[in-house]
Amino acid sequence: MEYLKDHVVEIIQWLWPPLAKQLDYVINAEAHLEALTRAAEEIKCKRKGIQGNDIDGPLKKRRKLTHQAALWIDDSIKIEKEVDSIKSEFEQRPKFFNGLWSNYFSRYRLGKRAVRILDEVKDLNEKTPLGEVALSPPRPTVTEKQESLPPGQSTSEHTLEEIWQCLQDEESRIICVYGMGGIGKTTLMKAINNRLVGTQDFDTVLWVTVSKELKIERIQKEIGNELNLFFIDGEQKRDKLFTTLKDMKYMLILDDLWRDFDLEEAGIPLPNVQNRCKIAITTRFIQVSNAMEADKHIRVKTLTSEESWNLFCDKAGDVARLPGIQPLAEEVANECGGLPLAIITVGRAMRRKDKKELWLDALRALRGSAPEIPEDYNIGIPKLLKFWTMEGYIDNVESFEDASNKGHAVIERIKEACLLEEGVSGDTHVKMHDLIRDLAIWITSTSQELKFLVRARMELKVPPKEEMWEEMGRISLMSNEIEELPMQPNCHKLVSLLLRKNAQLKMIPNNFFDFMPKLQILDLSYTAIESLPMSLSLLVNLRALILKRCRSLVELPPFKQLKELEFVDLSWSAISNLPEGFENLGKLKQLDLSNLDCLISIPHNVLSRLSRLEELRLLKTYINWSTAAEPQVIGDASLEEVASLTRLSTFDITIPNIDCLEHDVFCQRWSRFRNFAFHVGYDWVFDRLSGDNSVRIHECHHFPPGSKVMIKHAEGLSFVGCGGLTRVSQVAGDSKNLRQLQVYRFNGMDCVIDWTEVGEGALQQLEWLYLDRLLDLEMLFRGKVPQGSLQNLRSIEVSYCEKLRCLFSSSVAEHLDGLRELTVGSCDEMVEIVEGDTLPDNLFPQLRRLRFERLYKLTRIMSSTVLAAMNLQEMELFRCPLLKKLPLFTSIQKIKGERDWWAALEWENENTKSLFQQKYHQWNFPQQT
């Protein structure tokens, strides 16, 4: 009996702990729930405190939570929801015996669940983020401007201080700085801008040069660029700008405003006492200042006589103080009217001019005053450098690449001297102030060496009188309406003649070139001429002949005497044959024969004799190239001739079929090409590639070895309707330079890239992927993505891929860290974008824009539990009727969709719905008539 008792005790001791634990869930269910509620309240208080760091105070909406804090808050919200669920179930649990005892199993389940969640709460509590939980906003952004006030100008310094004091004055919200052109308004504001560098006065200082042609969209774009805002084509930029700027203390400088506009309509919140923002305007017109409702008007005064003289002497040098020169120099300085820009420019032009006659001539010309030319004409830097090279301004260089590098350095020096400014497109364009241009025309028109005659964009119907041509070294009559030219002008000094964009000019007189022995540059592009006279052959010093877009030009005289030609542009003309003697142009460096619809043949051995050619353009000119199978058919040129040109660095060409590349004729040449474009086939209406070093292949059914070598070196690659190609990786698996890939109109392509066909290090530079009408496509990528691949992919567009059910697998998605834009449309079987219920966190960290349209079977974008696209700003959805839930994209600024679709969406809770409701914009469809 004692033995049995001992065993019973032992069994009870063994069973009791787990039994007691189970009974505890039932007996103490209320106590467990109460402990969970208290712990959850503590977590909730901590969450609100952390979130307060993100949204409160003067930096509201400019601070962002750290990644750790954001994850902690996400976990806390999930737990709070579960606690609320337990409490709700406990209150609604079934009861028996008139409520004296709850259902045993219900108490057991809820008690056990409460204990489990309490453990999670304690664990979360221990992981509460410590230290800094919100990232401070970036330091104030102020871009320093090149240029400073010349020393010793008390007038300008006084005006500068007056503007600065307005920035400290709460009542001066919109400040207008006005005065005539060239008086120094921009220089003053650049000095203000530079004084703000390194201060905490503003969150950001924005600079927009408006100019005469006011375009609101350009103002919005420039402000957006400085704020790193991403705009969608065609969208209302106003809302995004307004949303961003309303929470910032900004200063906006609108330089050179010619007429008023509505700031708020452009998306610029009005400055007030609360936001402490400032807007500064520079203009020539006080009426603009009044229309913009400026609070403070500051007139920029001209320099005093003493300041003008001192500045002039500083720029002209000691020559201005010579006894025989000083009286004239003082008059010249006085003619500049106290305008700093004019004083600086004229002073520099007269530096080291010690002859009295030169000063008298300058004084005469200044008193005559040049007519004002419209300012701010933007010119592309490549175009400018090309013209400089043709003119011989850039010399002592071996190649166009060297000339370009040297030219860029020259442009920077000219900009630093304030004679050129950055254009609308920043690094790619420059412009010249109207006053500088007028002064430059004056200086060159009075030169004792080569005088300039410039009458561009003056709506001239007849050219200047013939006697005016005689002493000129350079004549520009561009962009006029001239219909006839002098019959036989005597121009023995003429070096450059620019007649481009005279659309009414149909004929060049037969003897027009008889007395132009020094002519080097002739530009007749964009005219209606049908032929050139035989007297062209007399231009034995001609270096550049520009006949671009002379669409009626069908006939050219012999070129055999034009042996100095280095630049020839016949593009977009109607010539059907190269002129006689073309093969003798041994000095030719640049030849443009692109877009010649009527030219179908180039004689054999013509191109190979142009041994100095560096640039050859034959794009969209359909030449009958001879092939290895049919050598020199009827005397046609071959690609081997082109390959023999050892100096060639820029090459654009269209070839009719891929058979021309049966052998890699350019094999040792690819590394030499700085820029190239190869088009294979016809019908290139559809094309979205941009940039250099591109290959476009249209309706080719096989790929000979030479074509694969060409593809390997491409940065942009396009395939259209190439039968037999089932994967791009079959021919591009070794491409290490590829940045853009376009695939259009295919049958039989089941995937784009099979990673087993990709060589080491290949396809790692891909930035843009466009897929359209791939009717058999089932997946974008097959196999394991190599490390480093897809990391640079910025934009993906997919449309009309009827069999594609899912865009990305989870393993592919986690490699797309650089993706910024994703557009998917008209994929009939698409059901989800990212496949899988369990996905890694922080997918698509750089994604800014999503656009889905006509995806009738799309049910979800990705699992709603994943934390993804933390920087998403824009989302557009059109005709996606089955998409009922959206992921929690917390950074979203705008969601655009149909009204019925929005009303049918399902939300986790009302708070989430309310938050997203503020971001919703309804699609507005054009009314049918």
C-alpha cells in the first residue's frame, strides 16, 4: 500500500505542473487578460511617443522614422489589433447557468492566447528602440553660384544690404528687385544666394531663371528637380509641389521675370508670417512687381561715374589711363550708362588697345547703339563645339574627341568670365545675355581684322545691300525670310556665310561664289534650294558645307576642286547620287548622309579613300551594301570599306538585312568606336531607345557571328519581330555594357533572360526594360539571378503579354533594389505582380511610381503583410476590377483610379482608409461627343 501511495504521489508530481498550467488558463483568464491590457497600453504609449518624433514640431513631415523604429511600430500595431480582438471575443463569449460560468473551452482558449500574446508584448517591450528614432531632415540646400560683386561698389553693396534686411523682415514676404537689363540684378541675387550657404535661415533656396518666354511647367520642373521630386508626364504638378513646399521654410528666387503669373496655381504656397518663406523676384519692369503683389520694391541703381570708371579701368587695364587715351576711355566708360555688364564687357574688349583710332571707333559704335536682339536663346553645347571646330577656333587637337574636351574647357572659362550662362537644360546648353550679344556683335563689326555682319532673326525679306558685304569676314543672315541673294557679291575677305533657315530661298545665282576665294564655312541648311551653281567649285578653301534639310536639293556640282573640305552634311536632302569627285575629299573628317530617301548606292572605293574620316552617319539611308556572297555587286560599296577607316570613331548606319554582318568586319574596331548606332532592317517607326551605342534589329530570323559581336558591345538594344529568337539571352548573354533593352512584337519567346545563358559580369548595367506584345511570354527571368545583376534596373514597362500571370518571383524581386518605375498594362492573364505569400521585407526600396492598366484578372500587387516600396510616391490604376486590397504604402503621395474601383476597395480599418482617402485622385475621362 505504501508502495502504491508513493507511485501515486510521483505520478501527481509529474502530471501537476502541465495540468496546473492548463487549469491556470481557465481559472485566471480574466487576470491574464488584465495583465495583457496593461502591457499593451504601455506599448501603445511608447508607440505614440515614437511617432510623435516623426510628425510633431516645426519640422512636421520632414523627419522620417529610422528603419528599426518603423518596424517596431508595425509590430506594435499588429499586437494592439490582436489584443483588441481578444478583448472583444472575451466580452462576447458564450455563458451558461445564467451567466455564472462561461464556456470552459472558450475561457481556456482565450486565456492561453492572452498568455502567448503577453509574452510577445514583453519581448517587444524589451526591443523598444533607444536613442534617435527619427532621422533629421537634410541640411539646408543652397547651391553656390559662380559670380560675385566687384569690390569697391558702394551702390551695389548698399542694395545688397537692403535686400538682405528684407529677408530678416517678417513683413517683407515677396521682394522685387527691378532695374534695366545688365544693371546687375542677377549678380546681386547670386550674392544673396551665396551668403545663405551654410546658414540655417531656410530649409532650401530654390533658383529658377524664368526669362522672356514664361512657361509654368518649366518653372515647376526646375523647382521639382531641386527638390528631387518625381513628376509623371501629364499629371497636375501643382498638387505635388504645393504639398511638398507647404511644410518647408523655403526661399524661391525667380530671376528675370518678364510677366506675372499666379504662384498658387503653379503650386507655390504664398509666403506668410507663419511659414516664414520668402520669394525674391528680379525683373526689368515695375509693373511685374506690382502684379506679383510684392511687399518690397528695390530698384537697382546704375553705378556712379566714379564706380563706373574704376570698374572700367579694372577691366581695361592701365591702357585706359594713358595720357592720350584717358579722355576717350572716360567717354567710352560713360557711354556704358553705369551698367556693370556693359562696363565689364567693353572694358575687356578694349584691354591693351593703345591706338587712339580704336577708341574713337569704339565710341562711335557705342553711340550708334546696336538694336536689341531677343535674349536667352539656348544653344546645345555639342552644336556650338561643332561650329567652333569647323571655324578653326579649336585647333592643335588630334581628333573630334580632343576638340570636344578642349571646347568644354573653353566654355567653362567663358562662363567663369560671365560671358556665357547655363541654358535651360543645364550642362547640355548655354545661352548669352542680350547685352553681351549686342556688345559682341559691336566688337566684331568694328574689328580691323575680320568684321561681322549679323542680321539674324530680323524677318528680313531682302539681304543687306551688296556694298555692305565687301568688307565683312563673317556674315550671318540666319532665320529670316530672304528670297533672293545678290548676283555676284565681291567678298574677298569673307570666311563664313550662314544663310540657314531662310525657307523662301529657292535659288543661288550662278555667279554668286565667283569672288569669295577665302570662304571656309557655307551653311545653306533648311532652305528650299534645288541645286548649287557651278561657281561652288571655285571655293577651293571651303572647309565646311552644310546642306541639312534642303529637301528640294537634287543636284550638286562636282566636288573635285573642293579638296579642303573637312565637314559635309547632306542629310535629309533629295540627292540620288554623290557628286563627282567625292572620292578626292582626302581631308574629310565628318560626313552626314543620313535620311537620304533617294540615295540607294555609293560607288565602290569611294568611302575607303576618305581615310581621315572620323564621323560617318548613314542612318535611315538604305544603301545596297555588297556582301561577301556577292562582292561589289554593280560596283556598290561594302562594309569592309567602312571598317578600313582607321580614324572612324562615330558611326551610324542602317543596313537592309543581317546578312551584311555574316562576318565581323568590325572585329578589332569596336573598342575604337566612341559612338555608334546600327539599324538592321526597315520600318523603324516604333523606337524608344535613347542615347548612343545602340543596335536595333528588325525582323531578322537568324543571327550570324558578326551580329552577336555587335550586340555584345551595345548599350541600347532593340529587337522587333525576330522569328526564331526565343530568349534575348541567346544573343545578348555576353553583353556587359547593355543599359537599355526593348523587345517588341514576338511569337515564341517564353522568357526574356535565362540566367544559365548569361556570362559572368554580363547584364549588370541594365537600367531600362521595355517589353511589348510578347504573346508567348510566361516569365521575365528564368533561373537563379547572379549576384549584382538587375541592381541598376530603374524602369520596367510590360504590355500586351497575354500569357504572363506573374511579373516577378520573390527571388527576382529582392534583386530589384534600384527599380524606380514599374508600368504594366493589357496583360490578360496577370493575377499578381510579386508571387508568394512569404516575401522578404523592404522590397523595391527606390520605387517611386507604379502604373497598372487593363489588368482584368489582377487580384493583388503583393502580399499585404510585407513591408515594401517605402519611397513610393505615385500609383495609377485603371481597369483593374478584381484588385480589392492595396499594400500599406506609407509614403504614397497620390493614388489615381476610377471612382467605382476606389469605392469597392477593402481596408484593414477606418484609419487606413481615411489616410489613403486623402491621397486619392479620380480618373477624369474625356467626355464623348
